[in-house]
Amino acid sequence: MVRRWRRILTMFCLAGWLLLIQDASVSAYAERAGLVEIERWALAETWKSTTGRARQESAIRYATVLAEAFLSQPERVEEYREEASTLLESLPKSSPARLRLEIELLAAQALPFEKSASEALCSFESVQVDDIVAGLSQVIDQAEQLLKRANNRFESAANTVVRSSSEEQRTRLSEFGGLSETVRTRSALLAGWARTFRVLLDASVDPAQDRAAGLESFAWILAGEPTLPDVTEVPEVWITRRDVAFAIHGVLLLQSHAGLPDQWGPLLDQFGNAEDRRRAGFRKALARAIAQDPIGVRDRLDDVVEGQELVMLLGFLSRKGPKSVIEDVVQTLIAREALDSLLAVGTDLEEIELANDDLAELVAAHLSYVNLIKKDPDPEPKQDFLKVWSDLFDRLSALKIQGRPQQIRHDTQVRAAWSAWKAKRFLASAEMWSKAAQSGGDVADLIARRLQALMRWQQTSDNEDSFDEEYRIFLRDFPDHSFSVEILLQQSRVQAPSLDLVEGLLGISEDSPRFLEARSRAEALFFVLSQSGSLPIERHVDLALELHRLWLDSSELLDTERTRAGLIRARRLLESAGDLVEFAAVRKEVLADLSDLRSRGMVGIADLGPELNFRAVESAIASEDLESARNLAKKLFSEDPEGRWAQAANIRLVQWASRHPESNHTPEILTSVGPKVLKELEAGDTSDQLRLLIAPYFLPDRPELATEMLSSLRPEGAQSVSAQVLWARIFGLQGKDQDAVTSWSKVRAQCAVGSDVWCQSMLGEAAAWVRLSDPQQASRLLSQLRGLGPDPLPVDVADRLSNLERSLGDRP
């Protein structure tokens, strides 16, 4: 494993080094390899280490990559901001790369202010916006300066393109102009939205002037001019551009603020990406709210997709109005079963006034539950909160929910049931859990809650009523439910031992956190039943021995009480075994374990049974005593060929052999043990790796076995270089020389020129052509090998090359 990580680290460092020395093609290489971080790092290093024109060119490429990083990884803004600040000093002020980098720096600066402004706009309470406005004002100033510079650059580039007689120069300047056009669009968008937020937050000194200037900024995006185009003149080819969609949204909000009709709203259903179009309904509804148009808001509620969007709209309405639509939005939230999205607002909801008393009480009661559960989250009832939980249960259970959506009814009943539980009104809680089970949800879980409430009611009220029939039905219908475990464990403590009870405990899944506890209770009941003659002793011995081994391998040995329980179970096991001959091995094993624990004076882990033999194999391998390891593994496999420890021992041997190909033991281990390991492995990466490792050892003597192994490779494994090399060798051994030529050719296509595998592929294909009586093809390959291969050639390659050349010389 350490060696593998060293190889990975070496490859990573090599990739970085290649990026540094191949400066001219660094961007293309990094794009192909998907190593954007390495590309950025390499460009930074190149920029720092060069001078003159080379430094300027690398700075431009570095700035371009860094600008993309701002857009693609906004969470790393601070890290990139520091890099960009240093880089800007190297770039000419008129450079398109500098303009683009400056606008991304400004966008990173504007992002938190825009986010805060958006949240303040849809907040349920008045927010102090002085800091937000100050930040937006700085964004406006800087964005407009960048817009002016971008316009100058764009016009200059455009004029130069017209005058230039060189097609290449016109193309280059056109690209520069396009880059400046992107900067112009981005800066206009920042300035436009900063002014939009100042207007919408009522923080503008001159709203009319801010509106006009904001619309002018958006006009630059929509028309490339300082005035807005006609709605029908926005090019359809811009449909996917998000900056165009954002500009349309800004125009809509600013015109709505001026009380103008909804002229631009329909475009929101077409422009931008899928997410922008999905949110178009919310944006249009918000625009109508800003325009104080209650009818327009109501008409657009059906188009607001998410409950959270309705909550944001409600936040704006609660502060700015029109107030007459608030109840419509709340009703829509209830109808869409999005009450929890509304409740997440918290105590600010208490400020909303609703004319419908039933609706107001529904929201208020649920809000009280949400607030109270935050104060008292512990599932167990607390004396200090009993009264308030009891009052809340009365409110929730009295709500008129018959006409409400099913999910709202269900949530109300569940919250009422929990409130009754927290108030120690367990019988009422059980009744409410039953109602909740009828209105939806997880039936098994809801019935389990009902039974838990009934169980607690019996315990706290000294009631003698029994619910054994309900418990039995639950165990029958939901045997895998976690509450089934609780029922069985409780019954094992209070009921007389029975075979049904034991079988129920043994049926608890290993996935249950109470699995070991259930097995332990079953073992205790087994012992009683076996001593009374109701069950064979063997049943108890088997289960007790299983638990004994689990105990030795578990953390329970570190717990004093668990240690005592384990020792008691071991004594019961010895008592069941008695002096019966068939249990001699059990006695020997358990006594040895107890003796070991006693001699060490501590609780530890002992290697038992087959595991002990497996550990012996591991120990022999660690001592490099491969003869003993092989003998022990053979014995273990012969005793239990399908056992986990026998398989584990064989896997250890194969792993060792794969790391020691030079050992004399390796061929024998891989050819004799390897197939046994493969037989039990499912298809996967490990199976493919082992097949590629083992197959070569069957060559050249048994190519048919190597073929069988390679035929079981998955497609991705079969296309690897290693697999292609093996197929080529096999085809050569089987006389399928044309297939060998094809395979060697595939190998060479995947290898670096001059590499060892590349050299082998050249030799292998040349030899195949010789056998196909085509010396011309063979000579061509051998000449390429001498010309493109390493100098000097490796000894084995040189020897084989000479032999092939001699064989060609002997041919007529």
C-alpha cells in the first residue's frame, strides 16, 4: 500500500513538472487531463519565473484561468482574491485579461451584498440595510468605471478590426473585442442589480434616477446600447444566456417599482437556463407584489413552484404589501402541504394577521409546537414542561382539519401525539398515534409508537390491562421493525421461557443494534429449556459457543459488567457440555480461552478454531516460512474448503506472491492457490487484478488456462494494456499470428513511445510478421524500434532485436 501511494505521488509530481516545462501547451494539456488546479498553479509558477514578453503572456493566460476559477468555485473567493490582487499589478490597464479579472474580483466582492440585499427584501422583519447599501454603492462605482473602460476597449478593438487588412489580426482583435464585451456585460449587470436593490430596499436617495440608471445598465446587456430594446427585439439566440435572463428580471422589477404593467414578465419563461425558467413564476409574482398589484400576485401564485419561494413572497408581502394577498399565499402553502416551510420562519410568523380564524389557529398551534420542541427536544417527558405540553395537545387536538390536505392532517395528529406523550398523557398519545396511522405515513412506525405509549401507560398507571394480542399481531406483521425487538426483549424478561419466544429472539436481524442482546437473552432461555429437557443440549451449546466467540472478538471485553456476563455464559456452556465426548473440542476451546484471560489478568481477544490456523498462516508468512504457511493453508482448506478463514489464508498467500514475483514459491502459489481464490471471488476490480497477475504464470506451458482466466475479465479489464499484452502472447503461442499482430498494435497505441512495453510490442509484432512470412513489415517495425527506442536499448530488447534481424537475414 505504501509503495502504491508513493507511485501515485510520483505520477502526480511528474504531471506537475510536465506542465511547467511544456509552457506553450499547458492549457491544452491541463484541459485534456482535467487538472485545472495544476494548470493554475503551473501558470502562476511560470509567471513568477519569467521576464519580459514571456512574463506578460503568461500573466494573461494566468488571469484568464483565474477568472474562470472565480466563476466555477465561488467558495474559494478569498484564496483567489489574494492571487488576483498580486497578478493585477503585472497586467496593462487596457488588457482584456485584466478587465475580466477585475470584474470577477468585483463580482466576488458584490456577492455577499447582493445575497444580503435579497434576503432583506424577502425578510419577515425590517432589516438594517445601511451596510448593505454602502457595499452596493461601492459596487456601482467600480462597475460603472469598468463598464466605461470596457466600452472604450470594445470600440477601439472594433475600429481596429475595420481598419486592419490582416485576416489574422482582425480575428485576434475580434476575440479581444469579444472578451471586452463579456466584461461590459458583467459590469453592466453588477451595476444594474446594485441599483435595483437600492431602489427595492427604499435606500435610494433618488429612486427615479437609480431606476433610470439601472435600466440603462440592463439595456447594455439586452441591446448593446444605453436604451432598452422593444420586448420583441431581444434575439432568440440569447435564450440560454443567464446574464440576459437576469437583465430581463431586473427590468421587470424596476418597471414594476415604477407601477408599470408586466411587459417583460413573459420573457422569463423562455430565457436563462432550466433553473431560471423554473423560478420565473416566483419572479413574476414578486414583481406584481412590488407593483402593489394584488390581482396580479393571485394570478401568478400557481406558477410559483416551491414552497420556499412562496415563503419568500410572503416575507415581502408581510412588510411591503399588498396585505390583502397574505392569506391567499398562506392558503396556497397549506394546500401544497408546505406548512413546514412556513414554520421554519419561526417567531416572526406571529406578526402576520389572518382574517380566517381557523387558518390562523392552525398556523399558530403548529408554530407553538415547533418553538416548544426546540426548548424541550428530549424524547422523555420533563416535569417542568408537562403543563405547557398538555395545553398544546389540547390546542392541536381541537384544530378543525377535516377539510385540510392529508399531509397537514397527518402532521397535526403526529404533533398532537408527541405533545400528549411529552405531557405524560400516554393513553391519549396512543389514541392519536392510531389516528395518524389512518391518515398516512409509516404504518409500522406509527403502530409501534401507539404500542410504546400503551406500554408506558401500563407502567405508569399500574394498569393490569394486557395488550398481548396487539403485540402478537405486530410481531406477525412487522417482524423486522425495531420495536419488535423491544417487544421480544420485554417478553423475555417477564414471560416464562418458550420455544416461540426463543425463535422470535433468534429471528432478529444482524442489522439491529440490539442483535447481540437478543441473542444473549435467547441463549439464557435455551439453557433453561435444555436443562428441563424441552430442547436438545446441542441447540444450547451451538448458540452459546457462537456468542462466546462473538464476545471474545467484541469490545464487550473492555466492560466489567459485560465481562461478567460473558463468563457466566461460558460457565453455562461448560455445564451443558458436561463430560459428553462429542463436546470435547468445545470444552477444550472454552477452557483454554478462560485460562488465557485469567493468566493475563485482563480481557483480550483470543484466536479460536479455524481463525487460529489462519493466524498461524499469517505468522508463517510474516516469518517468511512459506513452506509452513503453505502446509497450514492446505490443511485449513482441506478441513473447511468454503470457510472464510481458509479463503482468507489463500488470499494472503496470493497477496504475498504478487509482492514477491522473484521468489521461487511465487509460481507454485499463483498456479495452485490462485485459481481457488478466483473461484470464490465475485467479478470486480480485485478479481480482474488477480486474473491479470496469475495468468502469465500459465505461459508458455498452459496457454489454454491463461485464456480461460482472461476470458472472465470484465470489459474494462479486458481493454487494459496488461490484458492486451497477455492476449498477444497467447495468440503467438497458439499460432494465431494475425490476432497477435492486432493485439500488439493495440498495446502500442496505449503506450508512450520508447517505453518498455512499447519496445516489447514492437518486438512481438515483428516476430508475428516473421511467422506470417512478411519480412518487409517486420523490418519496418525493427527499424522504427532502433530509431525511436531508448538509446541504448535494454539488454533483453537488444538481444531479441538482434535475433529477429538475423532471422530476417537468413530468409530469401
